[in-house]
Amino acid sequence: MDFTTALNPGTPPPPNFLLTDADDWEYFAEGASNCLFRYTGQHPYFRPFLLRLRKHLPGSPTTQQLYDHLNTRFAPILGAYLLHHSLIQLSPSLITALNTRLPNAHTPAEDWAGRPVKARTRFLETEEKWGLLVEDMSCGNYLYAEEAADPEEWRDMAAVEFKPKWLVQSPNAPKEWMVCRTCAVRNMNHGRSNDLPPPREGGEKMEEELPEYCPLDLASHDRHRIEAAVYAIVNNPHNSIMIADPSPSDSSSESDSDSQRRSPSASTPEELAHHLAKALESSLVTLLTHFFTQSKIIPLLASLQDEFGRRGVFTSATLRLMEDTENVGNEEALAQMAIESQGEVNDIWKAMTLRDCSLFLKIWVRKRTNRGMEARIEAKVADVDLKTGEGGRAVYWRDVERRLRKGGWYGNINKGGRRNCRTGEGIP
């Protein structure tokens, strides 16, 4: 089930190979700092990958710096779970040509799952000499390929993307905590009362409340709690659930290349994908629950978050920043946590990156003669880009922790139907 073997896409291009032909690449999606392009050419090596090119954002790391960061900081600790990436050299004319093919400024920016993206710019960095080939974790890419004609061939039928978040409680939480860090921030941001749910206006219809994901459920090793976490993941519209369209393509309206390798984002937009996911909810929940009870990926992420974030966000510098503010409860304990660092083990930047990473799950299925359907799941960690304390990020982390403690968001649950994240009590 825990399928994380390395890709074997075929013979790679020779050393010093340059990407030159913009006609081989089509715009696929984008993030705030990069654009993704899908390969449409004839070289089989590039088909399992997306080309990631960085946008023109002054001060942002170069592609080479990002590549070195991934290989030195995260490849050693994540191993085969890290999303596959490799450097590819670009010809000077390629980015200029691709810039002319980007959606115009009036077209909403969307990520690979069709979700809106806040993009400060839509243009690629023309001075960049390198791109990243990253593993394509969308689904449906091999459904119609000729090489997958064998009915027993594996087919990528579904893909899930979500953020596992804080799989271990914040070391800055009070000893008597009952609400985990992720749920506490969610409650605080929504302005909820810790005691009672907000009152409804007279005649206001009770809307169905979406299940809320608790990371400690997913990391609990308890099947019932894991199932509750998976159910929340599948039903959260902010997560990406993609189901490959199994209907045959219309050869009259698509080219042979398009019919063989249709873009799932075009054939199954976000609304349809979530509709299909809802229809397949029971199967998805069962499959993913079984996966997470056996997979090592969540225990690994939890242990790494704990290892690198054990000291918390309160350092000596933090306490100096807080001198003119009201005291946070248990100040003596905070001061103790601010004692000199224990070196690389307490790498808060690495810990916070792992707490905000994305987990991609690609679900492969195949028919087996007289044995029904067989499934396997491929798990990859992404979004572990360079994260530092620059730009006020460190101060922000400390401020959030301070507000959580002062507001009592780590405690006072169950009066209004809240659940206990420590024990899992309150799960339906």
C-alpha cells in the first residue's frame, strides 16, 4: 500500500541537454511564486513530470538555490517520500516564449486542482537558466495511453492533496491543554467561543457543519480516530480531491495526443471532482483509512516535527520582544524553553516547514483476473520550499502562540459540543 518507489520514466536526456521548444509545453497551473507546465511532446522521459518555472519576484531564491535546499535539508530526512525533482537547463528563448502563452492578467490564477491562487505576478523570470522537473501527482495521465492498454495495467484513478498540519502538539501549549494547536488556531480565527457555539438569528436554518480535521487524530494510531480524520479530509472543500474522468474521449473534438493524455483539471473541474468524491466517499474513506493505519509517512512527519520543533517558537529574542507586552501565563516555563539552543536538533525553520507541507496521495487501481480490483497508494511530500524567519515570519509565529495562550484557546472545551484533541473524546 505504501508505494513510494522512485520513478523510472525511461532514458533521461544526455548531459547538458537544453529545453528549447516551447511548443512541447502547455500551461498547467500556478502558485504564488511559480508556474507549472505539462509536457505535450514526444520524448517519453518527460511525460511523468511537470516543468516548474519561477516567477519574476525580486529577492526570491533561484531555482538552483531551491534545488540545493531540497537536497540538503529535506531529501536526507524524507527519502523516497519527498516529491521527485531534478534540474533541467533552459535555453534563453524558452522562458520568453512561454511568457507569451501565460493566461492574461484578467484570467483568475488557479493551482493544479482549480483552486484560486493569489498571484502578485503572472510573468516568469527571464534571467533564470534552470527549471525543475517535478513529479506530476495529478491523476488520469495514463488512463488512455496506448501503453496502458493491458486491463491489468495500473491506472491512476484519483489524487488527494491536503496539509497534515501540526501532527504533534505545540511545545508551547500549557500542560493542561485539551485542544491541539491546529484546532486552536482554527477556533481562534473563526472567533468561536470556547464554551458555546455562536447563537443563531431567529428563523436561521441550521446548516450542515463540515467535519473538522484534527491532525492528532491522523497521528493517533487509533483506527477510529484515523477514520474521523480521513472523513474530514475527504469532505473539506479546501483540500484537493481529483477523480479521473472514466468516460471515453471524443475523438472528433480532440487530437490523438489530447485523447491519450487529457488534463484532469480540464475534464474534471474542482466542483465535479468533489461531486465524484462525495459519491465515492465511502470507498475513499475506507481505502485511505486502511492506508494511514499502515503507512509510515504520518509517523515520520510527526517525529520530524517533534525533533526539529521541540524547543518551540519562544526564544530569548522572543522574550525581549515581549518585554513591553502583558505577561503570558507560565512565564517561568517560557523562560526555561528559551534556554540556549541545542544546535541543529532545534531547527524551528525546518519544523515550521514540515508543519505546513502538503501531502499528495495518488491512488492507482487495476483489475486482476478472478480477483476483482486491486489498489495501491503513492505518498509524496511537497511544498517544503525555503522558509526562513525573514519578513517578520518568526515574529508572526510567536505572536500567534502568544494569542493562543492568552486567549485560552488550548482549553475549555466540551461545554458547547467541542471535542478533546488529546483523547479524541467527542468524535461522532
